[in-house]
Amino acid sequence: MKKLLPALLLLAAACKQKEYNADLLIKNAVVYTVDSAFTTANAFVVSKGKIVAVGNADTLEQKYLAHEVIDAKGAAVYPGFIDAHAHFYEYGLGLQEVNLDGTKSWGEVVDSVQAYATRNPDGWIIGRGWDQNDWAKKQFPDKAKLDSLFPVRPVILSRVDGHAVIANQAALNIAGVKPGQAITGGEIETINGKLTGILVDNAVGIVTRKVPEPTAPVVENALLSAQKNCFAVGLTTVDDCGLPYTMINTIADLQHKGSLKMRMYVMLSDRPENYDYLFKRGAFKSPGLNVRAFKVYADGALGSRGACLLKPYADQPRWNGFLLSSQAHFEEVAKKIAAKGFQMCTHAIGDSANRVMLKIYASVLKGKNDRRWRIEHSQIVAPEDVKLFGDNSIIPSVQPTHATSDMYWAGKRLGDKRLRSSGYIYKTLLQQNGWIPLGTDFPVENINPMYTFYAAVERQDLKGFPEHGFQKENALSRTEALRGITIWAAKANFEEKEKGSIEPGKYADFVILDKDIMKVKGAELPIAKVTQTYINGVKVYDKK
């Protein structure tokens, strides 16, 4: 018995050594931690959905025994990508509607609508994605062809930016739209006493409010379809900018069931019922859902000439665009949002809209602070107003692909001098606070964060144009761009302590790419592919 005892003790010790104390070990990787020092490692360990250790594989394997070990074989690993400005739910709905992205003429738009109508014979025809700036004839279209093809069935087709639509007469009749009708913060285009079908900014809602609400299955399919596509490009968190409060329970229920795994930062739209809901209930925070912000619209879009400018449009004299609400409204909501401790995020494109909102923010924030109020887009900012961002800790939330999409015609809208000094000045804006969150504004732009990274760094479109970059002085470094789609995007959401970098204690949200975007040539950046996406250390996408 005495001889048997040492053997049993050795066996017990061996068994104890084999006890698992981790769920996952990633090794032989180039891990861009995106920590404060921007360090790299070659391994990290995950347990119970969070990162517990980062460092050298040899050291970590001595301390941890993981249920699963992934040999990355030298691949680059990054924190899960975060889109700081998107329309996730709207994008998902669009996947079930007429896709007009990339159409090169009004005739091509009509053909797409006809094909959709044949496949879907009932209900409203809804589509999105046309852009007259991509056509040989760059004027807004007319509804006559839609009227002849669909005399009874309502049709409404949104411009790519969502700030203008064309509706047929059937849809206009349902909404009661009349020639010459006026609306504050919008335009109902009437030529020679007749409606053309074009509605801009606030006029859009007159018709869209008549569209039947989507059914529960349609809503769920929209969210899950959007999630699938976003996982495939490495997104693990999206900021959905401007939802009604009624979507909160839907999102929370799907996340609780486990079908919706995408983490979401939701901004409620500027509506009385949304303020009432959140002010009474308080902020909502779970591991997958964060609701503590409001999305306000100051003006429209540059492409549809709804952006509010300090001086007239270069290609439409005596027209400056317009604000979508009165300054008194913006002042009122800013004060009540501040009083309740929530975040204000305002869409502002034109230099006049940016000036108005920056000054209102400054009057409420009164200098340096940590409220992280955001100006969404910050697209055209007068040089003399830039300092208001830094003076009041206002966060410019920008979308780099807007610059490379708009560069073909933005000079026509603004004039070259104003474009150079005020337009898409991302590096200048970054310098105000030392950080800047990046997004896409999808479905206005493509969902792929690699396109965001590429546009921020190279300032070129997917064709490599222009050769030396568009206003390259405002390009970001690769380190800045990566931070913009990870830790800085998390910080814009007050979430930098739980995500945005690969550090102990944070959620194990990460992506593996087939290229090292910190090292490859610029031309290779937009073709980098995500091979795997993980949330909470669980694989949610695999390219295989």
C-alpha cells in the first residue's frame, strides 16, 4: 500500500494538470491589440466570453489549458470592427426591397423596378440607391414613366442618401400631396404646376408615413439578414442611427433568444415619443444593446442640395439649402437631452448646419467635458468653426467613403476653394480631440469596414482614383484608421472599457483577416477579406 500511494499521488497531479482553465487559445498570430501603446502579440486566451490574457504563446500555454486551440498560422488578428454610424435595420429592410445601387440611368432604375414588381406582385414597391450624379443626365428624374407602368400601385424610390425620393402619382394620391404644397425643411418639386414626384428631406415623410408598417417576420428577417452580411465583413458592433423606441424590445428579445448576436448601439430618433420613453425609463444597457443617445437631423445631403450652406451652391445660385427644423427646436432638445444626461448626436452636412449645431452644443456643454456629444458626418465645416470641436469636446463622427464617393461632384456643389478648405477634413478634425470614430453610413455606402479603412488612408475609390489621393493632406495614418474602426468607435459609445481592443477583461470580439492591413500595399487594402469573425470568443462567421 505504501508503494502504491506515491503512484496515486502522481496520477492525481497529472489529472489536475489537465483540467481546462480556458475556452480558447489563439496562437501563432499577429495580434494587433489596439491598446494605448498599440502593441502587438502573438497569442491571447479567452474564457467565458472575455479575454483573460494576451502575450506570448509559449508563456500562455504554460499557464492555460484551453478547450480549443486555433493556430492562426501567422494571420493578422484585430479587435472586432465597429461601425460608428450606420442604419443597420434600414439596411436589412432594403435587402427585401428594390436594390438600385449602381444604376447608371433612370431607364435602368425603371427596369429594376419592373423586374421586382414581377417577382413581388402585391403591395407598395419600395426601393433605394439611385443617384442622379452617376447618370449621364444628372438632373432629378420625373415620375411619368412610373405613372404609366404603375397607375394604381404605389411606388416610392429613395435616393442613395435617403434624403430625397421619387414617388409615383398613386403614392402621392395616398399621401394627399398637391402641386405647390410647401413644407418647412423640405421641398415638394413642382414644375409648370405639376408634381414631378421628387420629394426632398422633410417632404419625404409625407409619403413614407403612409407605407404600411412591416410585419414582425419582416422585421426579424431584416435584422438577421443584416447581421449575416455584417459578420462576413468583420463587424461585431454597429451604431444604428435613428430608430423608434418600439424597436428596442424587438432587438432585446432577439438578442435574448440568441438569434441576434450583433452588438448594437442605438440612437433614438428626434421624436417626442422617443424622448418620453427614454426619459421615463432611463438608459438601457446590456452586453448586446446600449441605448443612451438621440439622433437629430440638422440638414439634408449635399448630393440632393439639402445640405445647409453658409453661401449659395456653386451650381445653383441663390440656393443655400435649409435646416430641417428651427434653431429653437435644436436648442430645446439640446437642453433637455443635457438635463437628462443623455448623448446628443446630430446629422450635419453643410457648413451652416455645422456652425448652428456647434454653437448650440457649445452653449450647453460650456467647454471641456466628457459628455461625448457627436456631430454625425461633419462633412463641410468652415475653417473658423473647427476649433469649436476641441474647445467643447465635441466628437466629429465621420465616414471616409463619403469623401471618395462625393469627390466627383462635390466641387460642383461647393466650388473648388470651399471644398479644399472645408470639405471632408478628417485629419484636421482628428487633431481637435486626438481621436475620431469612423463609420460607413450604410446603406448609403457599402457595409465593408475595409473600404472605410482604405478611403481614410489612401483617399481613393475602389478604382484607385485619383492617383495621388483626394485632398491627401486629410488622410489618416493606418494606426489612426484602425483605431477609428475599433477603440475610438467604442469610445464614441462610452464602451471603450469593454470592447474595441484585445485586452484582458474585454469582450472576446475579434476578426482574422487574410491580409495584414497594417503592412500590405495600399491597393490591396480594399480586397482584404475576413476569414473568421468572433463574438464572445464564439465564431459567428467562417469564410470556409
